[in-house]
Amino acid sequence: TDDQGWRIEIKKYPKLTEIGSKRVEGEGTEHSGYYTQEEIKDIVKYAADHFITVVPELELPGHEMAAIAAYPELSCKGEAGTPRVIWGVEDIVMCPGKEDMFKFLEDVIDEMVPLFPSEYFHIGGDECPKTSWKNCPLCQQRIRKEGLTADKNHSAEEKLQSYVIQRMEKYLATKGKKIIGWDEILEGGLAPSATVMSWRGESGGIAASMNHTVIMTPGGNGMYLDAYQGDSKIEPVTIGGYTTLEKTYSYNPVPDTLAAMGKGDYVLGVQGNTWSEYMYSEAIREYMIFPRIIAVAEIGWTNLDRKDYKDFERRINNAYVRLDEHNVNYHIPMPEQPNGSCNFVAFTDKATLEFTTSRPMTIVYTTDGSEPTAQSTVYSAPLTFTENTTLKIASALPSGKLSTVRTIQVEKQTLAPAKEVEKTAPGLNMQVFDGMFLNVKDLEAAKLQPRETKVIEETRALTAQTPSPESMRGVKQYASVATGYVNIPEDGVYYISSDLEEVWIDGKLLVNNGGEVKRFSRHDSSVALAKGLHEIKAVFLGHIIGGWPSNWNDGSIKLRKEGQDKFTKITGDMLSH
């Protein structure tokens, strides 16, 4: 269960699946589905036949917007709503001031327990905003009744969350179940027999020093398999972070501090998390999980003195062959360019392209337009080009299998001349159009008159014309187009990056994020520009694609001059009209 969907049939509460399992996404499509109780029985049996125990997770008291959409009275205000249509955390949560909320959870548990023989039952307990509780008379009444007073470490509302967790722990104990919760359940006092999942670092593992069992799953130590495993400019979009295979393998599930205390036995094990917000297909899911999940498995059963990453790296090639037999779409590191990969490389005299991989790999390439194979020319030093070329480049495994092939256009250009403009004023001209548009063609076809025309000082204004709250509920969407000039500080080739819909310079479309999730731009380009003023057009479309609101981006357009290490934002002092 989560804010974005309720996924299990509960017969006493049919609206959980009738309403709570469906959301209409930003693109207008309905995403729905749930497991019937009979399907769950099949899954649990199949897993048990393969020596796997399935542990259910019933999120509480936060991450429950899908249930609240079905039964609004479960929340403090009792207002109607829908399952969350964007990723992230909903601030509408269950109301522990209401006794009916506990009755609901107990009824759900009554139906879930027979389906899952596991001795453990996960109750979530993470990421529960307390805003509504602070303003809810019933929650405050509960706080007073239970004597939940704030101290120097925890607020009264955090103590209220602990009350909820401990109360559900007692109920589950009557069913013969032990609870597992995320490390937020440490806040306000730990439930007596709880197992803690330490995800926000290793600090949650301190529960082991209190003689509580823990499961180590810290995101910053390589246990979040939804993090990038290569350059975000060319990898599928995900939530962020960077976790290589080596980083995952290097994690020690029993922290030295616990081992020194003799508390290592309280670490039940290690967990690799695969949050699937940005995994829009099974192929992407497999790509994110494998081969890092193999590293998670190995560190879970290998003593520290037997761990050897170089040997693991050698053996992983054999694992790939087995994965091929199962048609698993595992990740193979692609050739990357330092300072940000780019598939369109402009140059004036010559272009020198350097490539690396996130771990040692053979790189092969062609320059005649043909598709590379394992027998193609092996990359051994930076490549230099003096003419227009189509470079196709990939990594090759010992088996001969290639990574995704990158196609890079290398183009010789003359410096685009600066514009001669007699008189300019600061800022860009911007037009704002009401409506939600998924692409520029729809905006153009609408032939709308602008709602507003004004001068903006920074490109940030493109995305900041209407409030875009954390829930994105009831947002009046719009499009904005800004035009004017950008002052380029010196002659050179510039790489350009933005999460806006489009960026044009001198009438040339350089960044086109059409149809893409507007995070971590994967459509950088480059262009040769002379020092001085150049026409610029920036297009913003307010919409939600792939669960991410474009409104949340900062509207920035970033430049990196060839030879520089980092992108920098185009600032207001560079803009005019």
C-alpha cells in the first residue's frame, strides 16, 4: 500500500480497490491494478516453494492517501481526495485521534494475516508528515489523553506516531506477528519487540545497541538500487543518487561500531531496495536491479575476510552468461564522456572525445555509420575528429555482448555570429498561456492568445507563474515562452543543458525534452557561438509526465564551455530583449 495506490483486496472494504487502486496520471491514462487474495496465496506459495518468505507491508500512519481516497474519514479533515498522482510523500495522513482509524487497520490486518505465514509483518512508519496532527483537535486530544509530552529529542506528534506503532505492534502480537518498521519508528520511543530497517544511513542500526534486531538498508551505502549506476545524461531517468556495483559490493552490513560492542548478531541481514517510481517497464526494472542485486546477495552471506571486489568483478562475467539464458535485461556500463555525456558534439577546428566507463570495460566503436560489434575497433585513447562524423560506440563484455550503442554526431561548425542590436533592455519577453499541454505541437495548434505578457529577469520565472504545492492538487497549469537575447562571454563551443521543454539559440532547436520526464536532462547539445548577443527562446510546458511535475524544475538553462568541468546557469545579467 502507498499514497499512489492500494494493491491488495480487502473484502470488508471494497472501495480500497474500487477507488484506491486507480489513479489518472498526468498524461491522462489510468493506472490501476491490485492482487486478489487468491493471487496473493499463489505468490506466497510459489515463493515458499523457492525458499523465500514474503513479508507484507501495510504502511501506517502515513503513505496512506490511496486508502484515504477510498475512505476519507480515515484522515483528520475527512475531505474527499484521490490517490496521489505524482511521486513523493503526501501530507494527508491517517488520523490517530479517531478510534475508527485503528478499527480499520485492525480489520485490514485480520484479512492480511492469514495470507502471509511470515512471522514478520511490516508496518512502514516512515515519511509521515505531522502537519495535520498539529492542527487536529482529535489528535491533540489523543496526545493529552495518553500523556504524550514533548521532550528535547521528540515532539508530542512524534510521540503520537510512536503510540500508533506500539498499539499496532500489540495487536499484531495477538496474531503471533513481530513488526518491522522503517527507522522513523525510533522517533518518540521504540516499540518493544520491533525490528528496525535502517534506511537513512546507519544511525538506525543503533537499535541493535538497544538489543533490537535490525535490517541494514542504507541508501547512502549502495543499498538503493533505484539510484543511477552511470552518467544521468545517458541512463534512464530515476530519482537520483549514484551507486556503482563496487559501492554496493563494498557495503558491510555489520557496522564496526556494532561489531565492537558484540552486538553484530542483532543484524538480521541486509536489504537492497528497488523503489519503482521511475521504472516504467519490466525491462527498466531488470536494468536497475541487475547486476547490483547479485552484489547485495553476496555481501549478505560473505564474511568480511572473504570479500574481494576484483574477484567478484571477474565472476560477474560468468553471471551475465547465466542471466542471458534467462533473458534478463541487466545493466552494462556505457562509454561516458567526462563532465557530462552528449550525443551532439560541435567543433570548430577539431574535436577530441574521451570516454570512460563506470567500471573497467572494453570499448568498441565505428566511424563509418555501421553498427559496432565485439570485433570492431577497440578504443584505447581519445578520438580526434576534423570532419563531420557519426560515431557509434559501446562497451563489450567478454561474451561478445554489447551495451546500448551510443550514436554521437560530431559536426564541424563556424562560430555563429553575434547579433548587432542597437538598444536592449534587461530580461526576456515572456508570454503565458493558460492550459495543460503535453507537447509543443498541441500548444501551437491551440492558437491561444497569451493570458499575460511581461518581462522576466531570470529564466526561473518561466516555471514560477502559478503555485505548485507539494501535492500538486488543483494546480492551474500553463505554458510560457520567453524570447530575447543571451550574451555569450567569449568565442567557443558551448554545451547546453535544461529540463525545460525546449531551448532554441539563433533559431536552432538545441534542447528538446518532448515527451520526456522533466528530470536530469538527457538531451544536451552543443553549438559554436561567437562572443556577444544571440537570440534565445525558452519554452516551458506545465504538466506531469512520468509522475514528475515539470513545475518543480527551476527553469534554468545551463552552459558549459568546451574544456570547462562544470555547467553554470545562464544568469539574469546575461539576458536582454
